[in-house]
Amino acid sequence: MLIPQNGMLYFEIKILVMKRDEDPVIDIELWSESSNSSYTYSSSGKILGHNIHGLSGFPTFGQGDTIGIGTNLNTMEAIYTKNGQPLSG
């Protein structure tokens, strides 16, 4: 698979089944020669990762939701969406 050197990479996943006692996470890893960072969006509505120790207040997600993950390759910024809407906390 050829990966572009700039622009935006984005994909979505739909959560078809989720048990009540699970707290799944969606991860994205950003890598460049000067930085290697990993970020996690938890179904409980928290963002965790490199230099981030639990930002809360983001929407929770569960069965039936579609979660999007994107990376701006020019700025190495990550974005998350829930059901097509950008997250804001």
C-alpha cells in the first residue's frame, strides 16, 4: 500500500457489537523522524496518550456508533470523529 507523504489520511470503523462491561479504545500512532506519539480515544469519552494524561468530556461511544480516525500528515495532528462529527471536549 502506498502511503502519501502529505495531506490527510482518514478511516472509519463501525462498532457492530460491544459488551456492556467492555471499555474499548481506538488508537492512532503518529510517527515522524522527530516524533513518535500514540493517542487513544476510549469509549468512556477520554483521550489518553503522549503528554496527555486523560482529557475527559469527549462523547462516549458504543454499539452502533461509527468512529473516524484521521491524521494530517503535514502537521502530524490527529483527529477523531463520532458518527461523522469532529470531537470536541
